Amino acid sequence: MHLRRSSTARLPDDLALSPPLSPIERLPKWLLCVPLVAHWMLLALRYGSLTLPSAANPGIPTGGLAGEGKLECLALIPADLQSSVAPTAAVPPGADAERVRCAAGLTFPLVAKPDCGWCGLGVRRIVDRDGLQAYQADFPLNATFLLQPWHPGPVEAGLQVRRWPDGQPVLTGITLRHAPAVRGDGRRTVAELASADPRLPGWLLGRHDAARIPRDGEAVPLAAIASLRVGARYEDAVGLATPVLQSRVAAIAAGMGLAAGRLDVRAHSIAALRAGQFTIIEVNGAGAEAISAWDPRLTLRAAFATVFANQRALFALGAAMRARGHRPVGPWRLAASWLRQQSLSRGYPASN
């Protein structure tokens, strides 16, 4: 599948109030999962394997469906392309985070995140040593977390990649991720502005001066991460693709052997992103969702069509790789990886 050309892609505007919730966001999570699981099971019956997509990325544990480490995925990127990767230091169980930071030459502010994580759980922007010490104290003793320099953006994007055997990687999607924020009007408090946006969870306000009245036009960020879980807004921006961006993404995907996944990147501007000048903060494998489906401009039918198309491509890729001798992981191993990920996630410190 090649890039869909879009005339509706707009520049990101984190200062603007978010549009209404998309149809797919309005669904209860359990109801959203029913058609997705049903479609996955139908594909599993068709292809004779429940875990076939795990064969798409042989170099990533479980193909990136669940439980893989962020650091091991980043390490797959060849040395000559590491300039596009955020410097990353691992803090394993028992290590001193401040010593690791100093040894890696990282300065504040920085981002601390679980090595095995998802949905932005446990990701925190840290501005000083006390904050780093508090994060480590709250982190599970048996898990590793990562440190990266804080990239101010303001552009954050997910670059969807697909590569068929014997073919070149193709940039199949670009999704801009807008971190939750409100814009002052000189009259309403932060709490009142946030309550007008159905996307923003109420618990976000517990970390801000909710009674403050921002001046007219003032942006008030409510979270450092751009995840749906904290009220971020996703925007299908495939129309921003350029030949140079596609070439850069293809080189990275080919170098690391990524056949199905997503590069999560930050860039200083839209122009920089289009010029292929970005910093990779994470790499996701076959478990990477088709996040453009959460664009509020899509109808419910179009959103599900996007997700279903991604699932079909994953199974087709897995089948192609299986035909070349790559075996998918067993269901029990995948389940064990997923359960470990879920267990660890419940103990992660709160994001900010």
C-alpha cells in the first residue's frame, strides 16, 4: 500500500482547542475492541495462525506485537543512521540513575520512560536531579527504564512503514500527534477551558493551577506526552510526505530490517519533518496501531477501514515471511510477553 494523497492535511496547531471527539474515540473501549478482535480472529483462521504478524519483523522479539524493549529496537538502526536517533541511556535494576545520566552526558531537561512500555504509561519529563531520583524511587525494582534528552518539538509524528519481502520500505502514513493543551481567552480559568474539551481527562488538572486565568492567546500545555490516554489529538497528515522524507524513512527501515511498524519522531518544524530532519524517540514493530484512524475528521466507517486494512497487511506480511522460513512466535509466548508488559505497566510512575 502506498501513500494516500490528502488535501486536508493541515499544519499542527497545538495552541488551538481540539475539535470534537472522533467517532471512534466516542466508543467505549470494550466496544471498540470487539470488531478489532473479531477481524483479527477471522484473519487468523484464514491464515492458520493467531500470531502470524509476529513473523513480519524477525529481528524484534514477538515481531513487536507485545513486550519488546524500546532500547533493543532503537539499537537495530545502523550506526551510520544513528544521528537520527535520540541519545538513549538505560538504567537497569539496581543502577544509580544519576550516575547513568552523567556517564551518558545527558543534561536536564530529559525524558524518563520504561524500556517495556505502551500508551505513554510511565513517561515523564524531568527537569532536575530530585525529579530523577523521585522517578527512580517510584519505578518497579525489577524493570529497566530509559533516559533521553527532552526534544522540544513542537512537531511530533508517527511515520508508518511497510516493506514487502524483496521490496523497498514504503512510508505508508504520517500522523501528527498534538499534545493536550488549552489556549487562554483572558476570561476563563484553565479548568473551564479544559472542561470545554471533551478529549481532556479531568485528572490532568490535578497537576496544574486549574484556577489560573491564562491571558488571551496563551498556550497552557497540560501534558508532556502526546498520547490518546492523556487527551492528545491525532491528525492524518499523509499529504506532508516528500521524496526526501520517504527516502530517509526507507533507509532507516531497511537498515534495521523493519517490515511493519512505526517510527515515532520529533522535529523542530513541519518544514524540517518534510526535509527528513527528525529525531527518532521510539520504534514500534508489528504492534504499532494505525493511529491515523483516530483523526476526528474520519467517519466511523473510514476509521475502522483504516484499522482493518492495517491488520490485513500485517497478516499478509507475516504469511510472506513465513513462506521464507520465518516462524511466528507461539500464542503462549506472545501471551506471556503481553502479560508481563501489563504487569509492569501497572507499577510505573505517573506520566506528566
